[in-house]
Amino acid sequence: MSVLSLAVAQSVSVAGDLPANLARHQHLMRLAAERGVQLLVFPELSLTGYEPQLAAALALVPDSPELQVLRDLARELELTAVVGMPIRLAVDGPVLIGALVLGADGSLAIYSKQHLHAGEERAFVAGSGGAPLSFDGERVALAICADFCHASHVQAAVDAGAGVYAAGVLISEGGYAADSARLQGYAREHGILVLMANHGGPSGGWACAGRSAIWGAQGQLLAAVDGVGEALLIVRGSAGQWQAQVLAVNT
């Protein structure tokens, strides 16, 4: 198995400002590609911010022209990016919390949040998840925030052969201790690599905790961002042997 390079982006979203957030995503994608990253995972609803009250107006179909710039860049950089966006599978369909997988080969895949957080049903409907991604024999399962609160979700990922569980989230200061402990526990229990991409600034009225993190297969913390702000958290390895580093990002 060849060496893989995976990363999470701890990004700061501007509420409802798709052009500004697209620009920041492009910057972070370029920085990741410069360091050989093959897969870059962004936080929940990273392209709009976590703004349920704006979601209906902001939601796009996955192959919307507004997102083509990111798809083109992913292909140019030979980087697969997982970006957060409110989506509709049809123009007049309900709104889902989506993670769009912009493939290094120009492909487009969709993961939609399966388990809504209390209150999200007022703006969104539950989705159906999505298939694990494959990189040189390693399978990567995706999750969006409250998905990981259900042990059955990570169990299904492991049953599907995933050795990596990558979650794009919004975790507040108040919820960080419990949520990070849960993710760390999954790493230890299932012997998998767990990646968590959190917002690096306020979103939707929440004081986000930042502190995006990666845990190894024994549950050990490999690396974490020290607080809020933008950063890349990169992990490299193969066959269960991983090393991680934090790269601070200038705004």
C-alpha cells in the first residue's frame, strides 16, 4: 500500500457569502496540494456557513455552475476535496446538508447528512449518506456532524471496509469535550484513523471550538489545531502507521 496524504481544513466561513467562501476554499485547496495532499475534507456547510435560516435560499443542485470553479481546481490540482453545502437533488426538491466530493479526476459524488441535529428538521430533511471513497486501497467513510453521534453510523463504515472515518462538523466550545471524546473512542474501538474538520470561527450563532483533530488507530491524538482560526491538519502514512502535522494558515 502506498503512502497516503489526507487532510482536514479548519476554515472560517462568511455567513451566506458563497463567493467569499469559494475564494477561501480555493486558497486552502492550493495550500494542501502544494503539500501533496490527496484528500481534503472541509467542515459542515463550509461554503455557506452553518446558517439554517439561509439554507433554502442558498441551496444548489450538486452540479450547479456556481461550484464549477472548485471542480475545475480539484482536477487541476489532482486533489479530491469534500466541501459542505446545502443542496437540493432536484431544483424543487427539499434541502439536505450535503458534502460534495469533488474528485481529482473531475468526478462528482454526494454524501448527505443522515442524522439531523435537534431543530435542523425545520430547515433540512435527512439524507441517505454516501459510499466510502477509495484511495490506493484505503477506504475513507464520510460523516457530517450529528452522524457520528450514532454508533451505528461508524459501525456501518467499518462494515463497509473503511479504515478512515472523516467527519466535517460544527462543534461548539460547550460540546467539544464530549464530541472529541466520542470520536477518539471510535478510533480506539474500531482501530481506525479518525479525522475531524471543525469550523475555525463563529457560525450560525455558535462559538465554534476549532481544534480540528486526528486520532490514530489506538485512539491516540496524532495532532490537533490549537484553538480557532484557519489551519490545515495533514496526516500521512499507510498500513495503520500515520504521522500528522498542523499547518497554520494566514488569512
